[in-house]
Amino acid sequence: MKSPGKNVLLDLHEQILDQENGYWVKIEAWEVDVTMSIPHGIRYSLTLHNPRGVRILGYDNAHSTKTSGYVNRKLPYDHKHRCATDLGISYQFKDAYQLLKDFFEDVDRVLSLARDK
């Protein structure tokens, strides 16, 4: 897969990034075989955690999310969790660069809301 940001994403594997005030980001990303469920060949989990260690935002493709009871409906593997209890909504993976951009924009938004409380 030739994708903008792919090497950057893969180089961030197993990194924990301090976001101040006890919040932190964990990034996991590694290459896998291309499959129907992972057509871009990257398995990833990008998560934001609060000071207690609870995931409050996450982008991943570690599992599919069941969006309906229809048989033979494609289940989205690329998805995001918008809060600690969110089971996930579909995320349209374009490339690794866009994934990082979208994730960190959401991190900034969530942290801004946390500061305003």
C-alpha cells in the first residue's frame, strides 16, 4: 500500500503521547495482509484516554461493528468510538495521513470540551 502518511503511522506504533492534564494518546499500527475487511493493509488503534485511563475517543479496525440485523450487509471494520460507551460508527478510511489528521482533530475537539467543563 502506498499511502500518504503510512510510514509515519507505522513509526508511531506503540507510542504513548502526553496531551497534558493527565490525558494521553496511545497509537498502535502495523501492516497486515490485505483482506476484504482491511483493504488498506494496516491494522490500527488510535485512542485518547482520560486521567483515569478510560478510553474517551478511539479510531480502530480491530473488530467490525454490527450496524443492522440484515444478513450479508457489509460490517464496517474502520470505525470510531466517540466516547467511552460508544460501540462505534463507520469511519471512511482514505489513507493513513487522513486517519492521523482526523484523529488528532477529534482529540483537539474532545480536549477543548474537557477544558471548558
